[in-house]
Amino acid sequence: MGLLSIRLKPNFLGLLRSLNSINWFIVFFSLINLSECIYEDQIGKFDWRQTYVGRIKFSQFDTVSTAKKIIVATEENVLAALNLKTGQVVWRHVFESASAGNIQLLHVSDKVVTVTGANPYLVRGWDSNTGILLWEWSLTLQNDDQAEFSEWWVQDNMLVHMLPVFGSQIEVTMYNLMSGQNRGSTSKLPALWTNDGCILAAPQYVCASGKMGSNLLISLDVTSQAVKIISQPVSNYIDIEKYSGNIRPLDGNSAMPGFILEDSEIVLIKEHEFEVLNVPLAHPLASVAIVDGPSVSIVLQVWDDSVKGLSMCAHLVSGEEVAGLRAAPDARGAEPTLVGALCARGAREQLACRLLLVAEDDSALLVQQGGRVLWTREEALANVVSAQFVDLPVSDLDAAIEAEFDHKEAAKMYGSVWGAFTRRLRTQYQQLQTLLRGLSGERAMSEPSPLVRDYFNLHKIIVLVTRAGKIFGMDNLSGAILWQRYEPQLDAEGARMFLRRAARHPPHDACLTIVGKQADNGNGLVINLNPIRGTPTGEGTVPLDSRLLQAAVLPQPDGDGLHALLLLDSDETVQIFPLSAAPLVENMFIYVADGNTAKVQGYALRYDGKTVVAEKTWSLNLGGFEGSGHRIVSAVGKRPAERVHSPGRVLGDRSVLYKYSNPNLVLFVSEGPDPLHKDVVVATLVDGASGAVVAAQAQRRARAEPLAVHSDNFVAYVYYSDRQRRYEVATMELYEGKQRWLPAGAAFSSLRSERAPSVERQTYILTAAPTAAATTHTERSLTDKHVLLALSTGAIVELPWAFLEPRRSATLSPEQREEGLIPYAPELPLPAEAVLNYNRSLHRVNALYTEASGLESTSLVLATGLDLYYTRVAPSKTFDLLKDDFDYYLITLVLAGLVVATYSSKYFASRKTLKNAWK
């Protein structure tokens, strides 16, 4: 026994040492793998996100912390830090979208200080490195009527608030920056000379007062203990006959108080005197800022030259010009504004300046001395008003193959059998060359891939129209901007896009038309572009002489594959582009809705032999009567090219419930006051051709949201219930019944419909606040329909229509269970695994756009807002696509083995048969 224990003891100790080592390995590898994402291997593979901050309103260079940054505050109520070298967002805070989040002040020293709100105000302090909130206190003004004219700045570590009462006095109050403690009582300085044309050049308050022809420049240091007013005639500085009262402050957090007088003279305020700088204004619209240099202050000027592009110059305050700051011909910024600048000594004791510019098209540029643009941020993409997916053209080789098999094109191009045969040989030779080049790898790695359609049509171009009037063409796979175009005359609010010709009609270019308003007079504006290259095409840019009521395109194209554009103006006159397509107008109906009065009118368009005329056929007041106070919140119709795959659905008893598939159906969601229930939301389904009201329903004590979807035979819209204090979704489905109204294969006609459809209704509770909604879309509508909801939490949730279906009931019959209906539950499930953007939170999503791809299972999704997000969804899973981890080598080996086994078995079977025959 002792001998046995001696032999086992060393082995047992070794086993303990081995287990201890394994435990350490387990602990080590568990520390490395910290990811808990769903589908971790697909993060960023089919999706991308781009973060923006909006048009920059205030900015300051952070020179205190070690990591150099630019702290910016934007008109979208966003506070952010941008990397000085790359322009990427280091950290970002998104405040309230309304006036409660409006940023009034940005001050950067060792801490970042902001003032936000509109009485009450919030004063916050932030850490410049991490963006962490350090302190916060509120301030409420008693004079609420004049609060919008408040001015704020920081002086001697005190927050100064100035409130001018025009024609009476100036009220000045100083607060401790961190605690908010008032230093004393509010100072009220008499100032009868103040008016709404005054400007702040902290701490000076400057006004031009007096009668025209004898104007005085008056300035007051509102923070000085001894009140001293500077008053000088305007005629001392400029010709009084040319003076029009134009005074504007210096830009870019100028280091010295001053202003620009009549776009001609730069005036500083020094030692209680006005001093005209010996620096000429380079351009009447130049943006001027005075920054602290290494030894003396420097005057920077930036303007847009029509020939040289972005132009800059620098002078010392003494008037001496600083060399090295010149034009940047590669940067084109329309009416640039200098919002921040930093000048320091370089390596060779030379002056080096960096200027942050904001152009009229909302782009932000960081320009280095010498005209080099370090980076550019297209902040116009934070305000996208319309988006359109556009198919890419096929390759030249595929286009040649398609033309070869197109009988009309072949007869036009070849004319004979011999010509077609020659073309076939040439095409086969090109295919062989392409194959050999692909096998040999001749294409250089640096050569970009051509913009051609892929096999599954997943690669597209996204055309984006922004509120600033800038149009972008973006690659949907990478998010890269392929082209951009600025249209300053375009008022993009409410602009619409129409794809009039796809890229599959060579040699004709694709044509995309943008219909909007002119920024100066509100008349219509039509812009025709090639969406692949961003160049003008067709009629180009066409300004109209009247306001537009409605725009539409003809469903049938002309001989060149171009769909004509129809415009109905305020005079009820129809304009058509091109004019040659007028004879094609037949049996076309459009409607015009007035959102403020809730009136809808329908028109029938017809060709009278000379031109296209519009005849008013019906009129409808959704408010019930004139002056009801109702307004239309949203109007949603079906997609023009949407297909209905199944005309009905099979019930549990094997009968068919046929859908009411009216392509002219339009959903109007309106709201208005109600004498009993405070507010009422009314959803009305109107036939756009005949004006008949197909269905309607109302929600009492509710407020409508501009979120509605309409597809197939169902509609859904969101409203806020004041009674329950929550968001709810109302859904409707329309059915013809178990017998069809029209014969099989007959086209639907709104004018021959004599029966009303049956309507199923249901309401569900949303546990989060939605901001945008859309439905998935595929080419043939074979897949299930899912509803996409963007939530205020930053998530995009994919919700199957089966959860929103109004035929759900609390107690299901056996037939309903056989059909597959889900028992009714009032709250809609929003599981975490249904979030499309997983942990990539999106701020202020205002619209969701979906588009079909070449794969029937896959729908493309784009979310716009303060961020851009693109991804793919597969409502019925990827039933027509192999998985990414599919083992091609294994299936090849198995197939080869089966082929070898088949022929071997055949050989041995034939030998066996031969032997049996000789027996």
C-alpha cells in the first residue's frame, strides 16, 4: 500500500499543476474576448453609419488640452469636439431639437461652457477631453418678452448677460460661471439710442442712431464700472450719402472689439475711441476676424472669388500684409464665413494659420496657410429632405449582349444575318478577353472598380437632396460621396425626386428630375440630372413662372425610355416635359391637398389635341366644413411600381379572403379641434381617381404624428393619445370578401367600383416614441412585409406585419389558429434582437427609405437625420442566397466524389453484366 501511494503521489501533483495552468489560460482568453454583440462577424459588413453635427454656429480651437481639437456648437443644437487633423467627431452631445436646446453661447478655456435654452436657460460646464458634464445651473429671466434679444459672453471668469430694452435701457447681470451666484444687482444703463440694428462686440454694444444723413456711431462698454459712451458721426468714416445703416460684427471670436461699417471699413474700439484699421476690405462680402498672433494681432479675411475660388489674406493690425496666406483653388465655398482661426509660429519661425470656414452650402473646411484644405465635412447631409435609390448601368459587355438579343435594336444596328453573326463573334471575343484578364489579374489594385451593376443589383447610387440646396450622389455600399452639386436657387423644403429614365437605355443617359421651389420667389423649379455622374441632362435647370400644386410622371415611357413629367401650377395649367409626350396622356388622375385647410381636389388630365388640360372632377373637405381648423398631417399613397403578389389570403377553412388592392388609394391623416374631446385625429382613405371615401376612422383626444405607411391592402399610422399619455399605432386592412368583384385578370377600375370593401381595424400600444416609419420593399413582393420604426432611443426596429395585423383577436378560433394568426396583445413587442442598428445609436432619425434589390429576399434601407445609416434587411430570411460560411470546397469534393462514384459504378456494373452474359 505504501509503495502504491508513493507511485501515485507525483502523478497527482502533476495533474494539479496542469489543471492550474489550464485555469490561467481560460482566464487569459476570457479577458480578451469581451464582445457580446449579436452576429458579431457581420458588424459593418453590410451596413455603415456616418455621424454629423449640422451647420456650425460657434467654434473655438482647444489649445489647452494635449489632444488638439475644435469645439463646435451647431444650429442643430449639437455640441461636439472635432479632431484637428482629420475632422472626425471625438465626442458629441445632442440637445433638444426645439428652442429648449438652442445654443446661445460657447466659451472654451480649460473647460467648455455653454448656455442653452430660451428662458429658462441652462448653463453647463464640460470637460474638453471627454465631453463629461461637470456642472449645471439654470437661469430664468423675469422679462420674458425681451428674452430673445439676450446677449451672453464670458469675461474674467464671470458669465455676463445683457438684455437690451430698445429705446430705453440696457440691463446687465454678471454670474459666477460655476455656481451661478449673482455678483450683485442688475445694472440698468440708460440707453435711449438703442435699436434693433445694434450689434455686440463684447464688451462693447454698438449702435447707429439718429436720423438718416446725421447718423451717429454710439458704443458703450456695458461691463465697465465707469460708464463712458463713445459717440462719433458716421460721416467721419464713410461717405454719408452711401450709408444705408449696414453694420455687422466681426466673425470668428475676434480678439478685439470691432465691426464692419457699410461693407467697406473695418473699425476697432480702442481706449474708448473708434479707430479705422489701415487694412482695406478685400471684398464687400468678406468674412473678417481678428486673432491673437505670436506677437501682435492679425486681421484675417476670407471671401469667394468667382475666378480664383476661395481667397484669403492676412494683415497685421498696423496694416502690414502677411505673406503666405493665399487662395485655395481646390476649395469652392460659396460665401464662406470664418468661424474660427488659430495662428502660431511654425518650425522656421514663420507664421502658420489654420482657418475653420463654413460655406453657404453648410460644408465645413479647415484650411491651412498656403491654401491647403486639410479636411472637409459635408454637414448639409445632416438635413436630408429627400432620397432616391438609382440602379447602376450594366457594363459595356453586358449592354452589347442585351442589344444583341433585343430584336428591335438588332434589326436597327445589324440589318442582316451576317451582321448579327459578326457581332456575335466580336462579343464572344470580348468575353474571352475579360475572362483572361480576370484570371491573370491585370487590373491594378489602385484602379477603382467601375460603377456598373452587380449580379444581384445590390450596388446602387443614392441621390440625396439637402435643405441647404446641395445634391449628393453616394455609393450605397461604402457611403462614399461620388459627386455633389450645389443649387443656391433651390428651396429644397418639400422637394420631390422622380426617376424618369433608368440607366438601362443606352445610349441615352439616365434622367433624375428634382421638383422644388425657387428660393427667392417661391415659384417652381425643375432640375434634371444624370444620377450616375451628377451632370445636367435633358432640359437642365428650368425655372417656372408660377407656383406648383402637384407633380407626377407618366406611367408609360416614350420611344427613348423617358417618362414625361407633368406639372400642375396654381393657375390649373398643365406643363409637360418634353412636349412631344403630350399625346401619351390618357386616363391620368392627380390630386392636390392643402395641408392648412384640409381640402383635397382631384383632377383628370387629358390631351385635347393641342395640349394637356386639367379638369377638376371632385373636391373633398376632410375637416367636414369650412373653417373647421383641421389640417392634413400626412398623405401617403402606394408606390407607383409596387406589385401585389397574392390577390388574397387563404383562411383556416381553406377559403380565400380577397384583398382590396386599389392602386389609386391615398391615406390622409388629419387633426383638428373638437368641442368635446379637445383634439381629434381622423384617418381617411380616399380613391384618388374618383374622390370616393373608401374608409375612415377617428381617435378622440389625440394628436397626429407625420408617420404613416401604406402598402398592399393595409395602412398604419401613429398618433399620440392625450388620454392615455402614450403613442399608439392604428392599422386598417381592406378586403373585397370571399368573392372577387372583378373577373380574374381584369384591371382594377376606380370608376366602376360599386361596392365598399370590408375594413378590419385594430389599435396597438407603442412603448417608445417613434420618429420615422417605412415598410420593406422587394421586386416581386414575395417576401413578408415588415414595418420599420425609428425610435427616439436611437434604434431602428424591424416589426413583422403579423404583429400589426388588425385581424388579431384575444380569443382565436381553430380556423384562425390554422391560418397562423397571433393572439391579440395590446403592446407591440420591441425585442432587442429586432434592432437593425444593434449598438450604433442614431440621433434624430427623420425618414426611412427602402428599396428593392435584385435578390427577392433582400430590401435596402437608408435612415436619414443627424446621422446617416445604411443596411440590408431580409424579412423572410435569405432564402435565395447562400450563407457567407457556405463550404464551397466541401461541396466541390462531394460533387467530384459523386461523379467518380457514378462512373466507377457504371464501369463495374457493365463488367459484371458482361461476365454474367458469358456464363
